[in-house]
Amino acid sequence: MRLSSAEFKKSILMIFLFLLCFFQMGILWSEKNPGVLFSFSHSARSNSSIDIDEVKENYYRPKAILISSGKGDLYWKLNSKSNLYRLIWNDFKDSYLSQIIQSKPSIRDKDYEQSWEYLSRMKSIILEFECEIPSGVIHWMENLDAASLSTISNIYKIAVHPSEDINNDKNTLYVYDGKNVYKYVVTIKQGNMKKEDYIKAIETASENESVVSMNRLITYNPITEQQELLVSLSDEEKKIWDLLLTTPDKIVLKKDNIDIVQDYLLDEYRGSVVSKRSDDGTNIIFSDPEKVYRYYNNGLLEYQYRNKESVEKGRVEEALEQALIFIEYRRRDLIEGAEIILSDIKDKGRYYAFTFDYVVDDMKVRVLKSRTGSVEPAIVINAVKDRILDAKWYIKTFANNDYSNVYNISFFRFYENVFIREYPQLRNKPVIVDVSTEYLFSDIGTRAEPFWLIETKESQVIFIGMQGKE
């Protein structure tokens, strides 16, 4: 018997309504029974939707690009937002890094070519990274041919000596891996900065009022033994805003938004995830047979993988990819107003440890622990080739606060007027390892303010608030 057109349409409608009802029942069932085999409710967000190749280079850049005048111990530090900084860094990303990684170093025939200290005092432009970056990471970051072999294991600092080679299409680079120096003669390709552009930048650096002058601290005071430690000695001034740091609205813990928080912070939805809120409401735990997430109302996310003994370490670039995916999955819809920069890589034997810092206006933003008084990075991730083992991350969004001031960034003005007054026992003792100006925020607060940070030989970090004009 043939169905009429009207009856056929009714049958199709009834089938559609039946499937819709079945699907809705499935959603309710899966939410009330998290161990079900099939999950009807799931997040549209997915790790597989992240193209890490499109964003990975945003996570690394030089800590500093310095112009050495060749006159004693005077340097100029470029702001990362300046055109010259971007031009130089793009040159290296587009051409020079790949030539370093994929070619053999040149023969060094002069004694000074083996001394980084001497080379960096000569007229040059110096790129300095936060840490020694393994060549495998450069391979991966720059999408180089995996079959190419690098002579050097790490890249820490690079000095461009544009006046050394007489050929207009060649530049001389010296690469320092933290221990040894390697010489490379690289080709200036079409579209790169010309050699005369590098030379002109060196010759005119002192005329640019926006470029901060720096000096080697060891030359002027015996409070350090670090040959490369640079500080500002002139009365340079900088306007700095306090920052407002808040937990992104979408993941502020509330009574009725557990599913939303889970959607943003967990990887992909798993039907077996169990959630448990603490009695005081300050944190919540999400767990399944493999993973545990603990999330606090101050924006701190802690993650642990349960089966750490059964993992394979792999290569450092493979582990870094896992770390970047972990961050990128969560940051893209939550964090505004700050960069996230890779600042340290450590080989821990069975895994790799990666440190990341928020950066605002070339200043790191780090955490001041209210209970211990210690200073910590905002993001620490331990990873292997195919997964994250542990992670600790203060998830924050950033904006300028309601206060700014003009600060003198002369280290000696700070040293003589503030530091020695508070730590008189350290006067003229070679205990300082590093000096920086950074933002600190309390793990229980919402305001970040500028501080002087002094790292000592004993790995102690002394922090003192910067004093503005008002």
C-alpha cells in the first residue's frame, strides 16, 4: 500500500521527533551517569581544533636585543615593540636561525673568536634568549627539515658582526651555547635587512632617546661576578602602570557553572569525569581514572597525570608541543592583555620542565605567594612526548589599573638609596647573580605592581617595590 504525500510527511516528522526525544534523554542520562559508554553531551572545543604551527612562534623571542657600541661596556637595549627589534628578529626567524641549524660553523682562526666576553664587547648586535634553547626546539619552531643535523646542541646568545665580512651579501654571526662559541658566515637573502642597515643601527643607537642605555655591572661595582650582567646606570625613567589581574569571568567559580568551568579547563570532555566541590566552596576537583584537575577560585589550575611511571620521555620539542597545546587550548578564549613567553627549559631526566611567564610591556608578571613570601612563575608544566604530567597555572586576564607613576630605572640609584639601606650586610659583596624589574601579584590579590628583583648566589630572590616620583 502506497502512502499519500501527507502521510509520508507525518511519518518523517514522527521519526524526527522520536530521534530528538532520544537524543535529549541521552543527554540527561549521560549527565546523571558519568560512566556511560557513549557521551551525548560534549564540548565543541577540542585539542584537535588547535593548529599549533600557527601560534607556536608567539611563545618564544629574545629576552633582549642589544646594540654594542664597541666602546668599552656600553650597550643599548631595544624595546620589543620597536620596529628595529621586529626587523632583526624577523631576519633571524626567516633566514639566520635555519642557516645556523642546517650548516656547519666556519673555522675560527683568531684567538678572540673563542671568547664570548670579548666578542660581545665588540661593535655588534646581540640577541639573548631567556635560556639555552635546544637546537631541536629551533628545528620545530622554525619548521625545518627534520633530517638536517645541527652541530650545536643549544642556542643561548647570538652576536651579529656586520663589519667583519667584506662581502655585501654575507653576515658574520657568533653563536654562544652557554659554554662554547661557534662562528657562522650566513647569506643575506633577498628581503633581509641589508648589511648597512645593521651597521647604521649600531652607529646611531646612542642618538635614539627611546633606547635604554645599559652597562656591565661588574665594571662599575664588585657586587657581582657575572661578566654579562647588564644594568641601567644613567637616570633613565619609565612610566609604568599598575595592573589589574582578574580570573576570567567565564571560569569564576559559582554554584551553577561547574559544567562551563569544566568545558574551558579540561581537555576534551570525558564521560567518566567526576566533579567534587570543596566544603568551603574555594575549589573543585575534576577527576577520571587517568587525570586529576584541581581548580581554585583565585584562578589557579593544578593538573596531575596519575600513571607517570608508564610514560616515554621522547624529544624535548615533542614535549614542548604538548605544553603549548595545553596552554593554547585554555588561553585563546580566556586571557587578554598579556603575552605568554617560554622562559626556561630543563631536562629533568624522566621528563622536561617548561616555565612560562606572562609579559606586559617587556616586564614579566610573576606570583608572590602569600603564605611563603616566595616568588614563582605563573605557569610551570612538566611534560613528555605525548602528554602533560603535571601543570600549575594561574589563569588571569590583564588590564591597566587605576594608577601609574614614573620610575627611575637606574640600578645604582636603587642600590645606594634603597637596597643597601635594607640589606647593609651585602654592600660590595659579590653576591648578585641577576637584576630585573618585574611585576609581582599576590596569589590572593588582583593588583600587580612593579618591583626590583635581585637574585643572589644562594638562589634567594630579594624583591623590593619600585619607588615612583609621587
